[in-house]
Amino acid sequence: MRHLKLIKPAEADTSQLQIAFASSDRTQVDQHFGAAEAFVIYSLSATGYQVAEVAEFSGNDTLRDKQEGKLEAKVKLLRGCAAVYCIAIGASAIRQLLAEGVQPLKVEQGELIEDLLKQLNLCWQEAPPVWLTRALRQQHNARPADQRFTAMLAEGWQEGLQEDWPAC
């Protein structure tokens, strides 16, 4: 497998979701999930999107003799993604993706990735679908402890000093 992953700058928007597309040319959705030769993963926010990762599988990766074996690498790659778009997907792959919190979405062959991303941006701002709302909620709840602490400080919460505590 060839895998290119772009590193996010430290000041990146914390309300970004990863969205994957099964695509052989990185411009359109044209792959069955289980037989996908490549995935392109975008970081999506309410204001825009950008390529975050590209992963390509060799013929040996996609043509393994057991269905479960060939799905394992793809499901592992998509951990942390909110959704994956493909033209078809089997029941076993759906179960594995949902167990990882990844929403599989079927679209017509040839749908342009950019059009899908623009639709997601519009939905995010106006009326997000249930899976998008759930992914945003999960991301918000999974913020690192230091971000939660910073948020509590911003709300006026202060850590009490021992001398301020009532005597026992």
C-alpha cells in the first residue's frame, strides 16, 4: 500500500471531520469498497475542505482470497473518518465500518468528489444529516483533556487551592 498523509498544523480548526472517497482518479467516486484500489480522504469543516490523505492498494491488497482479509486494511485506514463514499459495499464491510464509527454512503458511479464535498458543506451549515450531526457530537465529546480544561477556564472555572477548602 502507498499512503500519503498531510500533517495538520497545530492551529488547525478543531471542528474538522475526515471524509473518505473510494476513487481510482481522486476526482470521482468510482470504486466498490471491497475492491477499491485507492481512497482519498478530505478534511472537511463548515467553511471548506482540503485533501488530507491518499492511500493506494496494490493488486495483492485488493485481491486477497478471503473477503475479511482484504477489508481489514481498508477499515483500519478509515478509522477516524466520519464517512466513506463508494459505489457499492457488502454487508460485512458495512458492519465493520459502523463498528468503527464510519458511516458508509453509496452514490452513483462517477459522482464528482468536489460536488459531494460542496453538498456536505452546505448541509453542515443548513441541515446536517443524522450521521453528520452524530459525528460532530462525537468529535466534540472526544476533545483531548487539555482542550476541555482550557474550555472550563474560559467559562470562569478555577481550581481551588487547598487553603480555600473548609476545615474537616
